[in-house]
Amino acid sequence: MVRERVLNPLKRKVLRKRISSSETRFGVAFIVLMIATGVWILAQRSNFDPSDRDISIEVLENDSVEDTLYQRPLKLWQEPGSASGGTASVDLGLFPSAVLDGGWKVDGRVETYDPDNLYEKINGAAEQYLSFGFQKLHYLTLSDGEHFVTVEIYEQGSFPNTLGIFAAQRDERRAVATEGNAFYYSTPVGAVGGMGGYYFKIAADSTAEAALTKAKALLDVLTDLPSGTNSTPRATTILMNDLGVPFERLAYVPTDAFQYDFATDFWFGSTEQASDVRYFIHEAPDSEAASSMFGRLVEEQGYEYSIVEQTENRAVFQHDFLKTFFAVEVSGQFVFGIDGSSGRQAADTGVRKIRGAVSG
Amino acid sequence: MSGPTRSKWDLPRMLRLTNVRILSQVFFFVAFILACWATWTSRLGGYPVSRLLEMDPLVLLSTGLATGHVYRYLGWGLLILAVTLLFGRVFCNWICPYGTLHQLTGWLFNIRKHPDRWKSNQYKKIYTLKYMGLAVFLIMAAFGALQIGLLDPICLMYRTVATAFSPASDMVMDALSAQTGGTFFWDALKFAPGTERRIFVGSFWIGLFLATLVGMNLVIPRFFCRVLCPLGALLGVFSRFAIFRINRDVHACTDCNLCLTRCEGASDPHAQLRLSECFGCMNCIDDCPEDALSFTFLGQDTKQVIPGTNLGRRRLVFSSIAGLIAFPLLKNHGVNTNANYSDTLIRPPGSVEESEFLERCIKCDQCINACPTNVLQPATFKEAGFEGLWTPVMNFNIGHCQLKCTLCSEVCPTGAIRRITVEERMGKGPFAEAGPISLGTAFFDVGRCLPHAMEIPCVVCEEVCPVSPKAIQTRDEEVKNVFGKLVILNKPFMVPDLCIGCGICQTECPVTDRRAVYVTPVGESRSSERRLLLHKRNRPEA
Amino acid sequence: MDNDKPKQNPAYVKEQLSRRSLIRRLATVAGLGTAAGYLTLAPEDWPFSMKDQTGLRSKPVITPLQLTDFRVEKPAMASDVAVGRGPNVEERLRKALDAIGGLTHYVKPGDIVLLKPNVAFDRSPNLGATSNPEIVEILVRMLLVDCRAQEVRVADNPIESPADCFAKSGVGPAAERGGGRVYLPDSNAFRTLNTPGAVLIENWLFFHRPLTNVDKVIGVAPVKDHNLCQASMGIKNWYGLLGGRRNQFHQDIHEIVSDLALMLRPTLTIVDGSYILMKNGPTGGDPSNVKPGDAIVAGTDPVALDAWAFEHLLERGTDFPRYLFKAEEKGCGRVDYRGRVELIT
């Protein structure tokens, strides 16, 4: 291998002879300048504003805003129903999971309706539910592959409303049973009933044994619904305990009692089946409101009835054509009376009974 | 001076111009390397680390042409111009660290002997090429395409040290520290201590570019400085007016041509001096046995100088035409327009709108050097096309853009990355109305996301999301996985209104090859054309 | 000193730099240096300073332009909106225009008029997706001949290739047959427009060139089904003058359409009920989507006009699109057209 040179062999030589003094002066000055520059550079180290590289907590505090993002709730795992063959689970919503007992599965999904779109489900009948304080309908169809059972739960908001719609829609021929808080009557294909603020209807698509059994079983399941307790307004206690009105013949009219728009919150009850004689009780917030209600009732009734007797807190009317008696009385915050009584005597007796109950 | 008496401490001889020049070169070279070394988050303090770039008159002129304004400290470029008007192109041989590198290489490895040696330092016609290049660059800059950074020596050197040399040097320091077991000493020598070794995409080509140019020294001494350097060309244009210059006393000259032995600029000091080529290295004065050469302003022989660039009108016209052609070619390349831009072209916070950015960025990559997370990378053709080659882009596979870091905007000499404060970046205080600076928007590739596609809990992305409220939210769901175990999956999704495109979700995503969450530049706040949302839902309408 | 050295090149005569030229050169350098120093280093607010301390100064400054109000007071007895029915387009158009006071009332001799048809898509005429070329041709003739307009321009910024849309919709040739000039959009045709009161397009890129020096603007729109905003009629037609990334506006369509009503206050709006695009709008493409009609509606109240067309031409009832009410809120007209529409059969 040839020995090559790697580095340049030439030495730095200075051939010139003369170096002027100004050159030396410049050299000294330049070196001083470089040293000065170096010192200046080193002095720059702390020549900066550290706050430029951060943000102060005060600024952060001033601009602080509450985090208002909507956080979706955790979606829990739900074992798909065994009959569903492992298909995706269905959110049952209000319904207890026990509705699926016995190998039944949800057909479709739980449908819900609110006052705005209830007519989509029950066109025409929606008005009646709305007048009884309807809030929400939960609609579920169950299937075992062959038969279908539908469950409708109407949230009516309160027990009186539930009772009201129950009484309004009740089939008079069916006997009402109570079980715990629930009251219901059976139909050939299921049951209709209520409890607390819920009004429910269970119906099978046929009278097949399996479907009917399921419908009956569902009745028990639904009594487990939350907030199904029945509040007991005083009027119901009076009607049932003191006047002997059976539960199934209680009725509640939230608005337009006697077809008067001012007559709201009226309870009715009759002691005998298929009777036109009805007790009624209205509990006003105070005695002044009760007097006002009494006054307006008396005035309005005067157009269809002839006055038989009238005092400050009591009036008896007889219907112009039917000849039935209508007696009304005010006492404290209660307005009460009897409607449809066939005789004056009976009307007085009835009213006296209520008066006793109300004041007692 | 009396005679050639030589003592060991001959002060005038020690302080002669060539020695002072070498001192100056060492000073500026060390200062340059120290500036690169100090451009690190733990060292930066208030050091003016970008000052050498800001003093570059070519940066001043070209950005001034492109933008019509002079950013922050760029006026310092006048200092070099003033020096040039006084002393000629002395920048090239007294200050320029890249020139120093070239001279050092030539001095060490150039083994030519006479007469090859002085012939290699004769002027050649090809040395006018740099003026043609300068004309092309300046005309393009005047239209708004800034490309001087490709060849400007300071930019080129900064870029190479930052992206090619510093990781290599750190690699050596790491090896040495592993051998010796020490850390603090070697840490002090490292460019980026206290972090994983930095990597820079495409730095091979950057390093090769520099190495090739340095290697060309062995073919033509100071090839880059004489043939290519646009800054040298600019200074050459100005140096024709220089007050001081090398003057040859014709009555003393014996035409021995020894002055060409070590002439750095190939400026023909043996004949009429080509003033625009002279680097002011002063070697010819040392090499003249007749003392016929001096660096002076008094008594200059006006017949012994050719002040101009020797470019000629013809070449000037042709190079201007080349510049005029280059501009539309570059701008219509179409890979970096608002109609079509790369989904990886994510600029650092504070960057001005893209077309303005390209009018300013000199590709010095000082920002890349300053970046503490290594997220800033020199762009390749893929991200920014030729026009944006080696400009800074964010690569969130490598790192993320730290919420409270504004170092890149602090060191940028030209305002391509505007100086911003953390307050402005986060959209707090006086910047609350403008909102935070957003670099882009993150998207999920749900087919690759562990909770979305594979029933495996993960959400590192949501955990690290630095904004409050978080731009990554989850839909939580309990499922029975394929092995029959109940697991809670937090399935992440984006809230684009809140995302600032910092990319930490992408960096931390465990699906490391093609990330399941990735940031693209759409929605970056610097551009109204690249807006994504008409309304930000978290901000009430004004 | 080597004073005894022989003099080289004795014949050579030096030409020494004179003190005078040296001083002149120094002075020039100092002067230029000072000037350059001032330009680059003087604080931003000093005159002629080029300094940009923040990097914000060199941000391009856009001075938006503003449009004039092109409305013309209608004759006292004329109705706001008129519907002309008849066997052919010309008759319908004349009936409708006459009922609102006649075209000559609105366009004066020497006016430069812009017709803005809807040429959004590369569709054949009579598919209901673009304006009816027949109307355009007749209208251009009426404007040039009856009204003696100086120039009639026809312009739109379509979604698809402008040249193709104008050619294949028949609107371009029709305009040229009538004697009008078609303005196609290119990158120089847009400028930023300032619309005071607009929510989304207070400052937005706008197809401005055809509107330069224009005196009157008439919109000629088809009636189209539109999935997002229910219907595209007279007001939505102005969308075709927007530039930039207008596709973002679909995130808030009713706001933008009502902004459009504010942006351009036209002299007249003409809505064509000859070919009504009943579904698959606003592109259509199948003849089965089109319902032929026999009405042309013209009017000075674009909101009332759109409301009438929505109810009677698209037959969508009175559940009007929200943008009409928003436009009413912004003061661009009244949705309630009752008593203000004249029907001429």
C-alpha cells in the first residue's frame, strides 16, 4: 500500500518583513472587542422574563370556567334474554327485568310516549288520558315466539288521577280486586288496574293458556314498580269508611265535574252498584275557596234545576225533567252533597251523613 | 519595523492580522456551537441564541423583500453590512462558522503542492454562479417564495448541527458516559441532556448535503464559499464599495504569485484585485516577500481593482428569468395549498398562516433544536413539498407539543413562528376572546382503537389530554368480552371544539405504528381557510 | 527598511484614490447606512419604519368592500309580489312583472344590470336544478331592448365546473343569445365583502367582479327541494355569489341563508315555477323529480316571495323554513305575504 499523506504538510510561513504599528493596535482593539462581546453574551443568561414561559395562577383563576360537558352515564352490561338467543339486550326502562321471566323476550323495544306524541299511539283516546294528568306511557310487547302480551303503563302523576282514569274507563261488569297497593280487574285477555301514579293495562293477543298465564304473572311483577304507593286523600277515607262506598265505585274527576269548568278536583262515590245516586266531595284549599265553589255551583245549577231550599251554606235542587234531587252543602273547606237522589228525604239523609263524616 | 529579528514574544508578529483573524474565527465558531448547545430548555435563559441568524443580512434582505417588514432583531443584519461596507467581505473569513469549517478542512486536508496550489486559487468564471443563485433567490423572495435557507451558510450550518451533528455527538457522549459510568460531566457536553436521544426525520440527507459541500473543498478549495454561497454573493455585491481593501504596490511587486498560495477567496491579489471575491483573510499579506500588499484605505491604487461581481448583464438577465420561472413552478406544485395540503403538515404553535409562513421560514431549524420533546422535525417532501423542505413540522409519533412551551416561537429569528406567550397559546387573559392556539384536530381510527375495536380497556389518550375540560371524552360501557369477562370500556371520542391539536394523544397511543388517534392540521387556528367548525359549541356567540 | 530595493514595473503610473472621492464614498456609505438603520431599527410607529416587533404587522391587511343597496322603490299601487300564470314563459314573466310595476320602472336606460341565475350544477335545463334558460334569455332581451340597459351581466359561482355548468344548463348560451355577458369566476374574481349585521359572513370572500359598477341586481332562481334547509328559492340563490370554504356554512344553514338576504338586497327577485324540483334537491337529475308548473313569481320582497313559493309551488304548507323568519328578523322582508301577493292568470 502506498503511503499517502493524510494531512497537509505545508507549514504556515510568514514571508513578509514589515508589520505596521496600526496593525498591532487594531489587533489589540479587536481582541478587546471580542472579550467584551463574550462577556456581554454571558451576561445575557438571566436577561429574560421567566413569566413569559409560564402562565400565572391568577390568570388561570380569572378565566376559570366550570366544566359543563354532559357526561353520558355508564351503560351497564345486560345479559341478553335467554329466549332472545343471545341477541343484543334491550333497555327495559321502567319495566322490572322480571317481566322477561319464563322465557319471554321483548318484541322490538320499549316504546315511550309523552303528552306531545301520545296521539301517535292512541289516536283519539289521548284526550282522556291527558285530562287525568297523563305524563308518560311505557309500552312493551313481550313474545314467547308464538304469543304476544302487551303491557302499557301510563304515568298519571298521582293516585287520584290514576283512580280517576281507572274509574272512567272501568268496565262496570268486572269486579275490582285489590292486592297490596294495586287495584285491578281482570279482562278475558289480561287485566286493567292501577297503583299510586301508575295506570296499567295488560293484554294478551289471544285466550291461549300460555299468554293468559303470562298476563296474570305480569300483574304480580308490576306490583313491584317503584313509587306505586297510594296516597289517601281525606275524601276517599270519608267516602269509603264513613259512607260505606266500596273502592270500586269511587271516582275522581280532576276537571269539569258536572260539566262545569270551574268544578275541579271532585270525588264521587255510590254505595250501590248501577245506581245513579252519587255522593260527591270537594276539598278546597280553605273555607273561602269552598264557599266560592259552593256559590258558583248553586248559581250554575239554577239554570237546569228549580230551587227547593236555599240557605247560606246549603241548597237543595230538583231537576226540571228528571225530578231527581241535587243537594249541596258547604262546611269548612269541604263542599259536598248528593246527586241523583230520587227523593227529598233520601237526599237530606245522605247529605246529613256526609256532614257528620266531614265534621267528625 | 526593524529587520526580521525574531524573538519568542514578538508582539507585533503575534498580533498580525492573520492571527487576529484566526482568533476571531475560533471565537465565532465556538460561539456558534455554544449557541446550538445553549438552545436547550434547561440552558436557554436569556442567551441570544439566534443572534447569528438575526445578523445575517441575507435573511434581513430576503424576508424584507418577501414580507415588506423587518421582524424583531433582523435589523442586526445591518451590522454585517456596515462591516462589509467598511472592510469588504471579511464576514466570510472572520465570522462565518461555515466558512471556518471549510477553511479548516482545506487547511488540514488540502495536500496540493506548487504550482497546483496557487493555480487552485486563481479566479475562475464559475465563481459567478453564486451571484446568479442570489438573483434567483431574491427574485423568488420578492414574490413570496423564500428559499435562501437551502444555501444560506448560517441556516445551513444551524440546520445541520441541530438535526445531524447534535444527535451524533450525543450518541458519542452517551457511549462514553456508559463506559465511564459518569453522567453529569457527559450531560454537560450533550446538546440535549435529560431526554431520550433525539431523532430527526431525514437528517441523513441534511448531513450528507453538508458533508458533500465540505468534501468539495478537495476539488475546489472553499468550493461552497466561492461558487455557491448566496450570502457571500450578497456581501460581494456590497463589498465593491468597501473603504478598506487589499492594495498591491505595483512598484514593489515582483509578480512571483506567492500571494496566491493561500488566497481563500480566489480574488487575484497578484493582479487587479477582484474586490467582490476577497474574503479579507489577509494571507496574501503574510505571503508577500516584497511587502507589496497591504490592507489599507489610504493610498489605494484605483487601477489595481475590479470592484464588481463580473456577473455581466447577460447572466443577470438569465438568472432573473430563472427566478421568475422558479416562482410559479414552486407555487403551483400544489402539495401545500389550501385546496390540497398534507394531513401531516402540522406547524408549531405561533406559526403564521401557511403562505405567510413560507415567506418567512429560512429552514434554519433553530426551533427544531429548541424543541424539548423532539416533536418538531425537518419537513420532507412528503409533508411540505420542495418549497417547504426542512421547514419545521410536528411529528406526533415522536413527541407531542407541550401545552405550556413556547420555545420555538422564542428562538425563531424571522417570525415564521411568531413570538407568543403561554397566555396567548392557551387563550387566557387578554387572549380569551381569540381562544387557544390550535395546531389541528385529533381523529380516532376506531378500527384500531383498543376499547372501540378490541374490547380492551385503554384510554391513555383521554388521560393525557391536557386541556380542561378534556377534548377527549368517553362513552363508558360495560361489556362481556370475548373471553366472558365483564370489562368496563371507556370508548373515547373527540370534542373538536376543545381540541388544540397538541398531539399528546397520538404520541401516547399504544398502537404505535399507525396510531389509533392522530392529529391532522384541519382546524388549525392560524388559518381561516383550514377551519373545521363554523361555531365552537363551547364558546357563546359574540 | 529596504529603501534600496529596485523599483519594479518602473513604467507603471499609479492612480491613487483621491481624498475627495474617499470622503464622498464615506459620506455615501454613512448616509445609506443611516437610512437603512432607520428603516430596520426604528420603532414600528415611526414613519417609514419597516420594523415588525410582533410578527403581526406584516399580516396582510384586507380592506373589505361593501355592496350598495340595489332596491328600488316600487310604484305606489303595485303589489310586493306578483304571480303570473300563463301558457308560456314569456307571458307568465310579463304578467308578473307588469303587476309589480313593469321592468322599466326598476331598470333605467344606461343601467348596468346583473342577472344572477342559479347554475349550481352541471344539469340539463328543465330538470329543475338550474335556472330556466328561457327566462334568462327573455329577461336579457327585455332589459336591453325595453329598458335600454347599458349592459346585462349573467354570473354565478357554481359548485361544479363553471364553464360546464353554464354551457350544459343552457343558461350561458341563452344569456349570450339575448345579448348578455356571462361572467365566470376565477381566482381574481373574488374579494372580501363586508356585510354589517351578518352573523356568519360579516367579512367573507365574495364573487365580486360581475358586481363592479353594477346598478341593478335581479335574482332568477328555480324552486328546489333542499334536504337541510327545506327549500332553495330566491334567497338561497345568493349562495352562488359566495367564495371561499362556503361548504362550512351547512353547519348553520338557516343563519347563512338569512345572512344572504342581508348581504344582497336585490332590485327584483324572480322565482320560476315552470319546473319545480319537488324532491332529491337541490341536484335532482331525474325528470320524475320535476313538477311542471305554469307560474312565475316576481317581487321586491324576497322573503314574502319565498314564503309564497314554498307554500304554493313546493306545496309544503305554511311550516316555513326557519331562515325566512330569521331574514325577517334581520329586516329583509316579511314572511306574512297575505294581502301583498297579486295573482294574474
